[in-house]
Amino acid sequence: MTRPTPHPRAAYCTFHPIQTRWADNDVYGHVNNVTYYSYFDTAVNAHLIAQGALNVEKGDVIGLVVETGCHFFAPAAYPDALEVGFRVSKLGRSSVRYELGVFRQDEEKACAQGHFIHVYVDRETRRPTDLPARFREVLEALLVTD
């Protein structure tokens, strides 16, 4: 298996700032691997909320993560200021594949990069549902095909 190389900032459509917290570090002195998944969720959902696509409290549609993965290239640690870049690499009827890169401030190459797939479902039935028009509009603006 070939190890991926870190993407540059230019590979991503939009960025969300993340300030590391004291609790993000593990006993080895760097951000613990599971914390990156929290950064991914925070960046994507903050963008969807800011763009008026996602209402976490009352919206009819919610996203469930069905797949996720991450590669690590360099450590980050508190008190690093980070930025999570992301893009959409696949947009289906009810699913979205997000690709994300975590960057230390002012660095060109990602210190970690990963992906996750959301399947959007009806809040009540938990069954896949078509993406609402505003969701699709916001996600199409982030769609990148390599």
C-alpha cells in the first residue's frame, strides 16, 4: 500500500479555524488521533450551519457518518492554531464524501488529511432522503473532481 502525500492548501475550497485546547493533547504531547475527527465534524457542520443548509436542532435532515479515515503526516499540539480545509469529492442523492486537510497556521502542507461520508437521513425515520435544495447548492460549490 502506498502512503499518501499531504495535500497543499490549494487542494481545498474553504477553511475553518480550530484552536487546539489543552485537553486535545495526549500523554505523548501531541493532539490525539481521535481528536482530528472532531475537527472534521466541527469544520463541515459549522460551514453548513453558516450557509443556512443545516439546522441541527429542528431541521428535517441530519447527517450520519458511515465511513471515515485519516492519515497523519506531522504532529500538532496545544496551543497550535489550526485550519481545516475541506472539499466535496462525491455528491450523491443522499450522500456526500468530504475530504479534509488539517493545517497548522501558515503551513502549506497538511499535517493530517482524511475523509468522511455522510448519508443524510430524515430526522424521524432515519431513512436516507434526498438532499434539500439548499444543502445541494452549498455542497455543489465545494465539489472538486480530480
